[in-house]
Amino acid sequence: MNIKKIYNDWSVKLLNNKYSKEIVAGVGFVVVVGGGAYLYRMYVNNREDAAIRAFSDCLDETAKALNLDYGMAENKKDQKDVWDDLEMAYSAGVDQHSSSKLAGYFKIYQAGALSKEGKQEEAIALMKQAVKEIPSASLLKPLYQNKYALMMMDSKDESVQKEGLSLLESLANDSTNQNADLSLYFLGLYYWSKNDLSAVKNVWGKLVKDFSSEDKNKDSAWAQLAKERLDSIQA
């Protein structure tokens, strides 16, 4: 195939075509749009790469902070200072990567750091905003909704507590929630804290029934914990 001849023939036809200007303009537009789309993808990829690196660094520091909380860290830096630093790091991540897909996740962990600092109401407000930004299709969304519900249940405001309990109940009874076992466990734990053993048996009974398997390796870890506690009640 003679590529050069084909190109020359196409050029002659183009020049003889009464719509040649429009065709050239159209081809130029496609090139510009295509080039623009390519540059935009490069920009987005670079933007996301930077956000991922920043988020990963923050997560590493969060792991160290949690080790400190649980007495597993070698460096006994003041815990409050650690969470103060983390809160500022996640806040900076929000500011610097606000257009990234990870912006909502920065906010979620910033809310967690605020909670660790004892700023519960600020944490709840930020968590509410962050959860809305997580795509509905994300498998992680119910996990963060669960965390949000528990944060509200720890509020000093009774109306906020009730809202949190309502959200947790909704998550626990949502058949589309792939993490309903987690929600059921914490709902049962709530009733346990209230010494409402009848409600505990109902909630954890459902958890064990719906999320247990003959193959113990496939059992929900939350169902196993619930079964152990139920056995202790009935013993």
C-alpha cells in the first residue's frame, strides 16, 4: 500500500471540495479537542497522583498515631500533639487537593483526627459533609456512614444521638449494604451498653443468622464476635 500516494490523492480531493475550509476547520477542531482532552487527562492523572501520595503519607502518620494510642509506639510523643499535627495535615490535604477524587477521604480522616482531639461537634459536622462527597457506588461509603452514625451517637446533643441511632439502624437493615454485619454488630453493642438484652438478642441473632457460614473461614468476623457474646448471655 502506497501511503504517500493515498495521502496525495486525499489532499487533492480535499482542495477541490467546495467544503474544504469547513473540513479543514473540522479536522483542526478535532485535533485541538483531542489534544486538549489528552492534556486534561495528563493533568487529572498528575493531580490524582499528587493527592494519592499526600493521602498515603497522612495514612502512614495515622497508623503511627494509632500505635501510640494503643501503647505500641517507640516514640512516646504527646498524643494530643500527634492528632493536632494530623488534623492539620489532612486539612492541608483538603485545601491542596480539593478537586481530587480523594478530597472527601481527606475530610473523613480529618474528622477522625478532630474527634481524637475532643472536638466532637466539629468532627461530626465535617464528617456529614465528607460522607456526602463519597460516591454512592463506593463500597467504602457504608463503612464511613457507619462511622458517622457512631460519631453522632457519641454527641452530647440528644437529637444528634437519635439521628445517629436512626442512621445505624437503617444501615443495619439495608439489604444492599455489603457491610450490614458491621452495622448490626455495633447496633447490638449499643443495646448492650443500655443493658437491653432483649434487643441485643434480636439484633445479634439476626447478625449470626444472616452472616454465619458452615465454613468458619467464610464467617463474618462480626458474626463470630456476636455469637461469642450471645453465648455468654445464655450461659
